[in-house]
Amino acid sequence: MNKVLFFAHLRDAVGEEFLTVDASGKTVAELKADLAARYDLPRMETVMTAINEEFASNDEVIRNGDEIAFIPPVSGG
């Protein structure tokens, strides 16, 4: 199983700070697509992903026990 963390507007869209899902064997892109469809998540193409607190590319494969974080871009000034 995998813990998936959400930040900013993604947390609002999902309604939870995190979910526990079985993403083992999926790529980051596949997990993004699954979650976007399931929770109608906006702008997933601009979201950064971290696996076990290290930034990951969309083609990285998720392993059992990995913690995945989806971090939208931030703006400010």
C-alpha cells in the first residue's frame, strides 16, 4: 500500500490530506491519471511529484510502501 499526500487545491478537491491506495507497479503518470479521474482533480499536468521526499518524474515506477506527494505550483510575492 502507498500513502498519497495532497497539498493546496488538490487537498481541497480530494477532501482529505492523504489517501492510502495500492499504487505499486504504476508509474507516477498512471497514478495521476487514476486520481484525476476518480476525484476530478484539476491541473495535474502542472503538479510536481515526490516519492519518499525526493522529486520524481512522471515515468518513475512506484513501489510498495512508497509515500507519494503531489505538490501544485505556488505563487506569491
